[in-house]
Amino acid sequence: MADRRDVSTAFSLAERLRAGKSAYVGWTGFPDPVFADAVARTALEAVVLDMQHGLIDSGTLVGAIAAIVAAEKPAVVRVPVEDFAMASRALDFGATGIIAPMINSAEDARRFVSFVKYPPRGRRSWGPGRSMVFSGVTQGADYLASADEMTLALAMIETREGLEALDEILAVDGIDGVFVGPNDLCIALTDGRLVDPEAALLDEPLARIVSAAKRAGKISGVFGGRQAARFRALGFDFVSVGFDTGYVAAGVAAMLGGGGGAGY
């Protein structure tokens, strides 16, 4: 196994979260690596690249991950629904975590794990050239021994089925934690009547998810939006703060409100 002193800080996220530390992270679906770089160079502790609802494809993902790693921050990728092959490729490109949407059962979780963890936990195929370079673990045997612990597999809980199967999903070997999509969970729990990440009806399910993850000794994450501080207070470990277009809008509003006009 690799000496932790040789591992890049861009690959420190899993170790830090497992040690009980929390992280506020950025979120972007923009395909331009310059924007990913800009988010990575803020005080946020990691950046999520959104392939599910964002504009990022496999080609632009390569550059975005490289930009984030160059800023010495971890890159996490949310892949499209059931695109577990892309999850494996994202790890090869240098991502340190994968968020998989719509994990509704232990079987879904096991299939996810099969693509992102090496044997005996999974069946991830060998080809981590860029990840080895970025991580600093450049010997194949060392990378193989370290990769599962350096990377995170986070299963999204955003449906009634996923919520009901929460404990079984968390019990799957290779699942490092869960990640909540409050908008979709609200839609699911109201049978399509409401989309509101701040709805009071989410309070009990969110608390249940945090407690279940802690009992299992695993990580809980959430799409925080403007409620990031509240979600962190609830006990979530990995909380996204806003998102790309929101960063631009907030920045412009702050500049104008500060009396600086359109200037920097």
C-alpha cells in the first residue's frame, strides 16, 4: 500500500471524511475546465462535476478533472443514471469520488460497486494511468492496494424505494456512503406535487439518513444549495454549496451591491 506521505492532497478527501472531518464542496456542470479551475481555487474543499444534469461529457471531463487536481483539490463526478461504465472511466481520469444517482436497492448498490472497486469488492477494470499520475501513486501494485480506500462510492438516495432500502444500501461492501438529492426526494415523497429542498417534510427523512450513515460508519452527503449550513448542522459530512450559475449571479450581485459598479 502507498505511503500516505506520497499521495497528492487532491486524493485526500476519502481519508479526511472517514476520519470524521466535514467538507463544503463546489458544484458545476459547465464543460469549461477554466471554470472548474476557478471553483477549485476558492475556499471550497472539493469540486463536484455534474454529468447527470450538466453539460460535461467524457471529453470535457478529462480537462476539468485535470484543472481541479492542478489546484490541489479533489474532483468528484456525478455520473448519469446507471452509467457505471462512465463511473469507472472517471476514476481512471483522476476523480476521487463517484456519486451515482437513483440507487434504489442493495442490488443497484452492488452493481455500482462492481464498476468502481477492484476485486474482491468489485470488478473495476485496470487502466488508471492518469489517476496514478495525479495521485502520486505511480507503482501499479501500490495503486491497486490503495485505490479502493482513496476513492469514494456514494449512492444517491432520492426516491421512496431508496429511502426504504437505506440500511441495506449502506450495508453493501464498497459503498462508502450516501448522497441525498433533496429536490428529487421531495418530488418522490409528495408523489410529484412539490419540488422544494427546504420543505419541512424532508426534515425527518434527512435526519434518518444521517443517523443511518453514522450507525453504518459511513459518509452522508447532500446537495446543499443555499441550505448548505443548515444541512451541515444536521450532521451531513459532505455538503455542496450552491452551483455554477449561482456563483456567477452571487458574484455580480455582490459587486453591484458593494458600490463597485461593474468593476472588479
